[in-house]
Amino acid sequence: MYAQCGGKQGLLRSLMDDWTQAPLITDAQQQLITGDDAAQTMAALGTAYLRITKQWGDIIQVVIDTAPHDDESGAVLATAQRRHNRSLTAVCRHLASIGALRDDVDAPLAGRIITYYYGIDGLLRTRRVFGWSLERANEWLLAHTSAAVLRSPGEPPNRN
């Protein structure tokens, strides 16, 4: 392992690269920044979080658990969070550009709200706290996140 990956830190970094740059993320990103239906965009975002968590949740949890005690793991987590924030910023800017955000929510605030609910480990936390399946956790997170950032159905778009 040390020769191939550079030890535990190299392995964690390699796994984080796989999880944060997986094809499913780039595919989802394209879908998330092109649609005109905010509810569909949010549903696609929730589906992307669900797919990532199903595929990489164990690695995500290891990195999160190790980060406070290991500087290299902390650096890996910081890189993953920066990549997450960069992708989410593009989605939130898109939602703002189609007038989908509530009047009291701009793109940066939408990103912070979505990160509050989902973040890198939101589905894992929600499953752990409530004892739900990942699917049920995603339904709950999606409903609450959408209500917090999107204008109500039937409200005219805000194109400020």
C-alpha cells in the first residue's frame, strides 16, 4: 500500500479524488446547471447526493472521522469541501439565473443553506440521527432544503 499509494494519506487522497471527481458528479453537474425547472434541479441535486453517498459514504465517513486527529486527513477533507462548494456554487447561480430562489435568498445564501442540510455528509448524519434509510433521509432533506431556498410554486420568478 505504501509503495503504490503513498501510505494511508495517499490512499485517502486517491479515494477522495475518485469520490469528488467521479463521472457521476460531472454528469450531474451538467444536468443541474442547464434545466429551467427548479424542482427538477433540486430533485437531481438530491439524487446526486444520494448516489454519491451510496457509492462513497464509507470513505466519506472515514475521512470525516479521521480529519480532526490527522492533519493530512484534514487537508483531504478541506479539498473535498472546496470541490463540493465550487460545484454547488454553480448550481445556486443557475437557480438564481432562472428566478427560482426565494426573495430573501441569493445564490451564496442558497449554497450555505444546501450545505447546511446536505453538505458532504448530510445523508449519513440524517440516517444516523433518525434511523432512516438513505432514500428516506434524502426525501426529508430535499423537502426541507427546497422549502428553504426555492420560491413557492406559482410565485412569479425573481429575475433580479
